[in-house]
Amino acid sequence: MIAAFGTLGRYLARRFLITILGTFMLCLLLIFMIDFVELLRQSGKFGAVSAFKLIYMTLLRLPAYAELTLPFAVLVGSIAAFLILSRKSELTVIRAAGVSVWQFMLPGLLVTLALGVIAVTLYNPMAASARAKAERLFAEAFGRQSSLLRTSGGGAWLRQDGADGPSVITAAAVADNGLSLTGVMVFQYDARHRFLERIDAKTARLNHGYWELRDVWVTRDGAPPEHYSVYVVSTYLTPERVLDALGSVISLSFWQLPGLIEIAEKAGLPAARYRVQYQLLLSRPALLLVMVLLGATVSLRSFRFGGIQTMVVIGMGAGFSFFLLAEVARQIGVAGLAPAGVVAWVPALVGCCVALWVLVHQEDG
């Protein structure tokens, strides 16, 4: 029986690590080029920004985008590792020595499991932190204020911009996915960021181009409070933008999500996206293991029998079909139609069962 950390085990593990990381680096390069071109386009449209700053922002955004390609990198890297071993007849020699497919796959599975754990616990927090910094730099570089909704123990906070200047809105409770606010307080500033007035309202409703506040008290410096039944605060936000902001999880790390789920629920915010994202991160090591198994189903065939290209194409198609299934399941979970744990773990379980069934059929008859 092969020892996972013996000479052969270390060789196979190193082969897997090289091909997976090599594929991931190619993904990084491709994403960097595409994102840099996009930032160049935005720079020409919204204002000139130095090339150095654009490169810096691209590098900050890169880890979060690249994280999405990790399962693909593992799938392609696993297929490449098995094909290289097969092309050099190393798999034939290993099989002739009495080593089963399950034994020589073990080092690759262990390497992938370690990569999955590192990706969730270390890489993801780093990528989320870099992405958050990139968002701030993007707002500064292109003259746009960040308008993402954030939560704290005291409720929900929204920093926005409008025709009358920037403002900060806090609400005791949020309803209708962030479009309706209760217990509202607004700090309004002018275009030069000088304080203008404080607005206290019973409720607020987001319409296109403005917040409609009701039962309002407005306090200005040196003047007594004034009451209005209806008051309007301008905004560049749209209902779609608020919904998108509420659902954005790319800048949230694995370690932040449990606390944010609790805070969002207390603030009355929909927490389904946060719960689904947390479960997806928890299941990521299992997902990467499934990618290795899928890669094995199409790349263990000997080159002597031919048909390798067809099998690889089938494997890539199966991998993309699996990604599509996982994305559909994620959207179902975000919509609240199924528990977060189910939509995160069931696709990985189904993929694992299918891959194992194919391998058993191929290897053990």
C-alpha cells in the first residue's frame, strides 16, 4: 500500500501541487489583464487616473476575483497532473506495482484538501480585505462615494451621495430588503462636506433619485427644529443598487460572516446571502475534492487506447455543468427557498457520488 508521505506519495503530491498552482497562476494573469483593461476604460470615461494607481487597484481586486476560479484551477490542474503521469507511462508502472487508483489518488486529494483549508481560512480573509481597500480607492479615484449599506450593533448605516451633497443615514430597522427604513436619522452635508442639517424621521422610502421621509424634524445650526410631514433627501442610489449592496459578500471574509449574519438579523436585514456564502466557504474544501475526482474520471485512461481528447472535453463539460448546478443552488438559497446548508453541501455531495460511481465502474468493473 502506498504511503501518502512516502517517496512516491510525495512525488505525486508535488505533481498535483505544481499543476494546480500553475493553472491558478494562469487564471491570475488572465484576470489581471481583463480587469486592468476595464479600469483603463473607466479611467478614460470618468477621469484620468495614473497607470500606477490603476495597477495597484487591479492587484488589490485580483485575489477576490481569482478566488472564484479556484475550483476550475483544481479541475484543470488535476486533469493535467493525471495526463502527464499517464503520458510518461508512470501511471502504468504504478498500477503494475499493485497500487490501486484509490491509493495513488490519495496524495493529490490530501494536497487539495490542504489547499482548500488554506483558501478558506487564510486566502479568503486576505482577498476580502484587499477587495475592501480596492473599493475605497476606486471611490476616491473616480470621484464616487461608496454607498454600501453596513450594519452595527445600533442598526444600519448608509453612506451615500446626492445632488444636494453627501449624507449619512442611520436607521433603527430595515424592511423590504433595504428599501424601507424605520427610526431614521440623516446627517446632511453640502458639496464641500460641511455639515448642513440633521434630519429625524419616522420612516423613509427609497424612490428613484430621492429618499421620501415622513413625520420629519429638521434641525439646523442656530435654528429651532422644524417639522415637516414629508421631506425629501436626494440620492444617486437606485433600489437596484441598494439590493445589490445588501447582497454583496465579496468584501466579507470567512471570519467576519458569522458576526455579520447575527448583526444583519438583528437590524432586520436579509441575511440569506451571508448564510449561503458562509456555508459555501465551509464546503469549499469538499468542492475542491470533487474537482479532483471529476478530473480523475476522464484522465486515467491510458494513451494507448486513444480518445483522451474526447474524455478531457467531456470532463471539462462535466465540470462546467457542476459549476452551473452549484450556482443555481446558490441562487435558490439566496432567494430563501432552501436552507443555506442544503444549497451549499448538496451539489458537492451529488458531484462526489457521481464521480465515485464512475471511478468504481471504470476501475473495479
